[in-house]
Amino acid sequence: MAEAKTGRHVLKPEQSKKYIEHLGKTAKDAKCQWCGENQWKPSDHYVVPLILTPAGEATLNNVPLIPLMLNTCLKCGNTMFFNAVVAQVFEEGDADANPKT
Ligand SMILES: [Zn+2]
């Protein structure tokens, strides 16, 4: 299974459902702002932005992590990020939203 090889955290089915519902409820205009198409692929996992120290080194220690969901246009590749807590994929303080390093 690809997920096991990469170590990627795949959402539970109920989390994916919440994310897709969030996209459906909040989209004012679902057309891609780059190419104008309406063919999106919501991610089945989240990413976190790297936080840089004052020295410019990436760290995940002692900083709040911001889980982000992706939504990618299948025509042009334009990718949007959605805060996973706002999208209710995770609850504030949820252990899954703050993976240990
Ligand atoms: Zn596009």
C-alpha cells in the first residue's frame, strides 16, 4: 500500500467526508481561478507548513502546527490550501492535528 511506504497520514473516511462537505458548503464559485475549469481533487491527507527558526532552519519542535488540506485542479494543477481545523476535519487541540515529530 502506497500510504504505508510513504508514511503519509491518510484521513479516516469520516474526516474525508467532513472535508468534502466543507468544500461543498463554502464554495461561492467552484471554478478554478487560474484556468476556469471545475474539476477538483480534494486531498485524502493533510500537510503542515514548515516553520523556520530565526537562523532559517526548519523546525517542528515547540511550534503549533497548522494542518492544511489540499484541493487540486485536475486541469492545470492549481492547488489551494484549506485549514483542516476550520474545515472541521480536526477539532482544535485534536492529537491528529498536532502530530509528534
Ligand atoms: Zn485550473
